[in-house]
Amino acid sequence: MSYIPPHKRHSKDPAKPSPVPDSLVTKFKKNLDFNSSSDKRNKIIYSGDSISKWFLVGSNGIEDEFPSFVKFVPLSSDSVECRKGEKPSILMNNNVQNDLVNMNIGGSKDERTQWLLVAEKVVEDLVLAYERAKTEMEEHHHVLRLVARSGKIFFYGSQAGPVAECSLKNLNKMFSTDVPVSCLQHIKSKVVPSHGFSIDVEKETYTVKAELNPVRHMVVDVSCIDKNLDMRLMLAAKRKMTSLTDKEISNIKALLDSATVDPNVKGGLRWPLGKASSEDGYRVFEACHVRATIYKNQTLRLRVRETDRFNERIGTGEIKREVTLILKDLNSKLQEQNTERGDVLEMLRDTLGTIWDFLHCDAYIM
């Protein structure tokens, strides 16, 4: 057996996706994009008139000022993303009454009020973002996609203690889509059956590609202080890739054929020494093993995904669990001509009621 460098060896993590040997070329198919610049891949692109907002919602509704019982708590887990050596903080509700919040499906009356208020808060921005995005979609043949995600908002530059005593001017915010295992268990056992979802497709893939970064037209982050997770509502446009020549496709296929499925390395794929690049100069900079289950009901698609990713350039890997709700009917409604605000608001309320049920997990690991 060939030698595997220590930085590519897997720890024995029972939650990681298990590799399944198969024809790599058929797995990759159209997933072919070997950009030469990691900076381009990691860059988040916003449209010139994009909308970006963040607010906090709790049992008292949408807060214009931070309640005294909300505090910043630094994360100590080694798995969280550091920036310039600094670990982030999260918002937590320090009110003892929070322990009494009803976490059952459907929630209490107060919880239902919360997502209805969120819908009313974002509906005008959502309609405006679509009106702006339609022009760009027609000009550049973009495909619009509206999603809601569960996760946790990380704050960098904060100090431990009540938010009211901290300066928010120098804070940087990042939405982490990684959720605890307990969240996936809750969704599969309770949310999926209660909301009429059925399995649409299950798939396991290996990729060595990053799609062209989508253009974001609207991002609304909501800190949900009565929940252990936060939420994000995002409108983005998917861009089409430039066609590859026959020679490029041939060289890339040869590059993929040289890869070996290996459960002992991060990302699940290993290349022989010197074989991680092609004649045309394409080079593998990241490998990713994905195990995903797609659910659907009459109006929504739900994607539950576990990823095992390794970046060849910087020599680091990560295992993440992500939950994405794809708002297909609302997305179609908002692209119609002369959309009625009342119809959009009603559909948005129903959708947020579903995502609200996703925001349940064990307390966030510190």
C-alpha cells in the first residue's frame, strides 16, 4: 500500500460519508471546472444592487435593539473556522425562560408569530430583489434560485458578554451552514413526515470541481435567539460555464481516470505522485465526497447533505452537514409578471413555517 501523508489521513469519524468505489468519470460527468485561482473560487460575488440585511427575532418579535439577556459567547471548538487566528462568537439567549420554549413540531403561538413577522419583514426586499434580478437574468441567461438555510451566524471581533455592552461597528459576520447531527436526525424523523416530504433521490458523488460562483442578489440573515440555530434567506443567480474543447475534456478525463477512491484520505480521492495535473495545465485543488438525500413535497425541495472536503493547496479538510430548503414554487411565482404582494407574502409565510421546524437541535457545541 502506498504511503499516505499524515495531513491526508482521516480521523475515525463515524459521521463522515463512506466512499463507494465506482467509475469516476461517470460520477463527475459535467462537474468539470479546474480554475487556476483559489481566490476566484472563494470569492463571494454580489450584484451591484444586491440587498443584504441582518436582524434578530425572539419571543418579543423582531428586536430593534438587543435585549439585555442576549450575549456573545465565544466558541472553543477546534472545528470552527478561525480568521486571523481568532475564533468566532455566537449569540445566545441568557434568559432562563428560554428553557421553557416549546420545541415541538408546529411550535407555540409565540413561535408562529415569529416566522410570520419575519415574512412581513422581508417580503418587500424579496420582491424588489427579484425585479432587479430579472433584468440581469434576461441579459446574461442566468437561472434564479431561492433557498432558505439552517445554520449559525458567527461573529468575529466581539468580546464575551452582553451584546448591549459591545460595539457592533467592527464586527464581521459569517453564516456557517454546518449543523449538528441532532439537527439531521430531527429533520428526518419529525420534519420530513410532518410536512409531507418524500424521498426524491439519494446520491453519492465524488467531485474535484467548484461551480462558477453564483451572483447573490439578496441575503437576509436572521438570528433566532429562541432557537439553537439561525436561518438565511438567499436569492442567487447561477451562471453558465464556458464550453470546454474536446482536447480539454480528454485531458480532464485522463486526470479523473488516474484518481483512486481511498477511504483513508480526506475528500475520498487519491492521485499517484505527479498525476494531479493535466497537460493543459488544469490542476486538482480540491476533492469532495458528497452524500445527499433530496426530499420533495408539492411546493418545496429539501436537500440534506454531508460533505467530506479536502483542499490540496492549503492542505486542510472539513466534514460538514448542511440543510437547504429550495423554494421552487415561490421562486416561480416571483418571476411572473405583475406579482401580487399578498400572494407572495402568503407563500413566504408557509415556507418560513417549514424552515422554522428545521431550527431545532441540541445546544450548539462550544
